[in-house]
Amino acid sequence: MLTPRLLLDDRFDTLEVAVEEGRRIFENIRRFAQFLFSWHVAEVSVIAVSVVGGFAAPLAGLMILWNNLVIDVLPSFALALEPSRSDAMRRPPRDPSQPLLDRTTMGRLLTGAGLVAVIGLAGPGWTSTSRARRP
């Protein structure tokens, strides 16, 4: 971890550690944002489609609260503590005007959210039809 000694000296070794730590933190924030946005977009999509389509609510209030507590906290810690990539210092510096979630990331985010939403909407129907077929 980066210590406050960076402010006290200007050795190249210390600056290199600080830059690598900054790149690691930025990548972890990006992963964290992508994960949370995709999960919450999927959750909102499932609820919106079920309301608009007139289906029974697939998620109860307590289920939504439990999902948010478990999904937001535990994986977030894991994503925040990810080590830096081995090529972090070989890559060129990122453009400061680049958004946190660029087009490619947004595409992955929406694809993942769509897949989770489809599974979330199909799950209750699949389980009710499989129960109806049992003798």
C-alpha cells in the first residue's frame, strides 16, 4: 500500500510505486462501477418489465434489500482489493478526458445486465412450469 512518504521525498522508486497504485485504484473503481451498474440495471429491468408486462412481481421488497446488501458489499470488497495487473506500468498513461465507463465498457455492462434480466424473468416461469409437470 502507498504510504504518506511519497509527500516527503521525490525518489523515482517512490513515484513509480505511487503511479502503479493509482493505476490499480482506477482499474478497481472501473471494475466496481461496471459490476454494480450491470447488476442494478438488470434488477431494475426485471422489475420494470414485470410491472409493464403485468406479470407477478418476481422480486419482493425483502429480496431486493437482501440482494443489495449482499451484492453491493461482499463482491465490492473483493473488487476493491484486486491486485494490479502485471502490465500496469508497461501500458501508456490513460487520457484524463476518458470517461470512467467508456463505450466498450457500457456495451459489456448492458450485455451482462440484459443476460441477467432475461434469466431473472425466465426463472419464475421456468420453475412454475417444471413444478406443474411433476406427477
